[in-house]
Amino acid sequence: MTPSQAVGLEIRLPRWVVRPGVRARAVGVSAAVLVLLSLLLRAALMGRSFFVEDDFVFAGRAATADFGWDYLFRVHYGHLMPVPFALIWVLTRVAPYDWTVVTLVALALHGAAAAAMYRLLRLLFGSRPLILVPLVVYLFAPVTVQATTWWAAVVNIVPMHLALCMALCSQVLYVRTGRLVHAAGVLAWTAFGLACFEKSAIIPVVVFLVTAWFPIGGREAGGVLGTLRRQPLLWAGAAVMLAGYLTAYLLLASRTSESSVALPDLPLAVSYAAAFLGIAVPSLLSGGPLTWGLDTVAGPLAAPAWFAVGLGWAAVAATAVVTVRYRTAALRAWALGLFYVVCANFAVALLSRARVTSLVAFESRYLADVPPVLALCLGVALIPLLGERSAWLRRPLPQGRHLLAALCVVGYLAASVWSMHGFGARLQGERLAGYVATARTALAARDPATAVYPIPLPENMVIPWQGEFRMSSFVLAPLVPPAERERLRRPEPAHRISTFDGQGRLVPATVFGGVVGPPAGKKCVSVQGGSLATGLTAPHPGYAGLVRYRVSAATPVRVEAGEYRAELVLRPEHREVFFPVPVSPQQVRLVLPQEAEGVCLTMVAVGGVVPQVGGGAG
């Protein structure tokens, strides 16, 4: 044999290796491993997180409200979410501020959504190994990181993932079999999504477009009119459901929501559009942003470098061009994806969240509902649907497509894991958990004779615009028995008070604010006609009053502020008394009995409650 002669080598694989059943099991096992790895990654991220912002507000409401219509159907800053509120109510009553329990529930929701995504891919494409590509894109999308570490985002967004995937699964089976039970499944899963997140109103639209544009269920795409004619009961039911939901949502929002919908100014709208569509979308949906910027209470904002944005756009453009070159269905798939991003994400955030700053474009949770649609569109663009005609293939697929897909998946995974790790490293879960644990211990060991007056929680827990929902008396109510919660929320007048410091400890407190003192050269505040108009008001929640005095006998004093009335007793063995003051534009007045003698008010103060420093007051 000469060196130029070729050598052929033939390897015969056992028949069982290529059997469809073995291949299907291999795909299923691989999918299960991927799901498990994604859940382990999310568990590690949740280990760095804790309750924050809306989580505290939700728990406070759950601890203080009765389980009923008013609690379940309150629209919270635009969100109508009765099912999440019901879940939070139960968890708060059973395990208040128990992050381990919340983590297990969140992972269960993520696991259910992942299983639904895999089932959808199997129904659409069969047990092809290539379905693992869109599954990886869904499981490891870094844009869902806030829907992992922030409980308030988990209970909205992850159930929507589950509802969308399961509604599409039901629709594939309905098209395939014609059985009305599957049409009912589409409507039931849509209703479940709407009960968790108002953005789920787009689910029937996505289901309709998928049915009209793609040959799902072994039947050719029917087009818009054909789909309406084939399934009139389903679409009529969906239209009635959406109309009823929209009516109810608008009525409830007009009564209970703190937010509204409006267009921002044109320069801000343009800035937001450029940031969201030009920077956030390509970088966050392609495995980025790689780097994170400004910290918020719920995690950092995306801050992709220029090269990350460039790589994102290159990945988006290359994927679109290559898939459209080979598959007719790819163009419609990417049109569906673009429609979803613009309508369900860009437009919604523009109208409801972008009226103050364009920085909301870089908050990843506003794209966290996209991965199921992205995985669906990528699957349709890459993989022939079951029963699809060959006409949907423009030209033969390249021989090295599986190797190329594997390389792309590895690159996406590397970028995603890096991005998610960077987000998790910036979380403040340990500090927040320490505050709550300290407060829990302090409340259990508090002195019953010392009233606990409310104070705003630190800004890294609940931001200031939450108002009364930021007060310690509201947020920390789940940590005390139900019988004691009212006393925590509405403390009584007391000669000694305490409040929480920045670490969650209960410490002696005083009042810092406006002060009324004696005139020059006098030792007592001037009281005319038995009453004192202080000129001091309580414009914010958590205000209190302080009266310093000298008396020879116990003397009752009435406090008035608008409709508020409270009775104080000035006792000679003490020198000061505190009283809570509700929010009121009316000034605080003190009314003394006409027969009172030997009463000297040395100071009156109205203001916020603060930890006492060195025994000072006022």
C-alpha cells in the first residue's frame, strides 16, 4: 500500500443506538439534566437574595388583611394578581419571612414552567436532539434573573411562563384532535395566567398567531381567516374572556391602583426607545449583559459595554439571516418575536413605567416574560415542525448544523452564567436577612411596658415612595402574634418608647421635628385659655408627638389633630410623654383641664420617631 492510498474505516453502531425510543429517552434525560442544572443555578442565586421592596409590602398586607375580595383584587401599582396574593397570604401566615420556604416554592414554579416548555417543544417538533437548543435558551436566559431573586417578580412572571406554554400545548392538541377539552384547556390556562399577571392578556394573541402562521398539530397553517373559521368557539371564548377581564381590570384599577397609564414626553420616549430596543433587547436576549451598573433595591440595572451590545446585535442579525435563508417559517417566527417584544414589553413599560426616567429600560424584569416566546420562535426558525411540508425548507440544511448549534449553545451558556453570577454578586440578601432576624428576636424579647413606635424602614429594604407601607409597624407585623399586631400598628401614648435602628434592633427612641418652647425668659410654654395650638402638623406616616412637663399631680391632657383624639396623663413621676400622630394637615392642639394647676409644659415637639442618641430629645 502506498502512502497516497486512502484508508477507509467503518464503525457499525448497535441498532439500539439509533432506535427512536432510545433517542427519545436520551433527549428526555438530557432535558431533565438541563432543567436540574438551571434549578441549581437559580437556587444559588436565591441563596444570595432575600425579601425586598414589594415583598415586604405584600407580606405586611397578608399579615394584617382578611382573606377576601378586597385583599385579593387590589390592583398594586398596575398589577392585578389574586392568585399570587393568595399564595403570599398562606405563606405569610404559615412561615412569615421564611426565605427557605419561598425558595422551594419559587424553584417548584420554575421547574413546572421548564417542564411545560419542554412539553411544548416535544409536541411541536418531536424528540429531536435539536429541541435542546431552544430549551437551553429558555432555561438559562439571564433576563429572567430578577424573576428568580425577587419574590414579587417570581409570582408574576413565572406563572405566566407556565400559562403561556401550557396554553400552547393545549392548542397543539386541539388542532391535532379537534377535542373541545383541549380548547377549554387553552382558556383555562389563559385564565390562570390572567389571575397571576395582567400581561397574560397577550397569551390568546400569541396562541392565535402561532395557529394562523405555522403548521402545528400536523395541519397546515390556516391563516387568519381560516383559523377563525376552523375554531370559532375557542376565539369567541377568548374574546369574551379578554373583554370581561379588561372591564374588571379598569374598574378595579380606578378604585385601588396607585399608578396610571400615560405617554411620557417625546424626548423621554425617544430616549427610552433607543435604550430599550437598541441596547437592552439585543444584549439581554443574547446572553448578556455581561456587566451590571446602578444598584437598586431589587438588584442592579443592566449596563452592557459597547462590545456586548455589538455582539448582541451580531448574534441577533446572524441568527435571523441564517434561519431565514434556509427556512420559510423563520421570517414569520421572528416577526412573532418582534411583535411580542414591542407590544408586550416596550409599549407596556413605556406607558406605565418610563414617564420619569429611561433607566427602566435596563431593568431586566421588563423583558423577563420573553424567554418562552424567544425559545418558541428559535425552535420554529431552526427545526421542522411535525407534519411540516418540505416547501417550508428553502434549501437543504448544511451538514455541520449540529456542530454549529452546539458551539452557539456553549457560547450562550457561558455568557448567561457569567451575567447571572454578576447579578447575584451584587445582591444584599445577607444584610436584609440579618435585619429581619434581628427584628424578630428584638420583638420577641421586648419590654411590654415600652411602646414600639413605627419608623420608616431603610431605603435598601423598601423605597420611600411606598409611604405608609414602608413603616416598620406594617412591614414587621408578620413577626408578632396576630393579637399584638394592632398594638404595633397603633401604639398607645407612653412615657417610654422604642423603635428600630438601622440593624433591626429595638432601641430607646425620641421625636425629631418641629418644637414649641417657652418664650424668652420663661420656663413654661404659654397656654392660653386651657389649650395650646402648636402650629405643628404630621404630613408623613410615622409621626409622633412629645410633651415635656412638670406637674404636681396626675393631669389629663387631650390631643387633637383634625379628627384625631388621644388622651394623655401627665404623671409627676415622669418628665415626658409620647403620643402617635396620624397623617393630617391640621395642626396638633393640646387641651388642658380648666382646673389644672401647677402644670408646666417645658417643650412640645411633633416629628419623626428616631433612635435616641445620648439621651437627647426633640
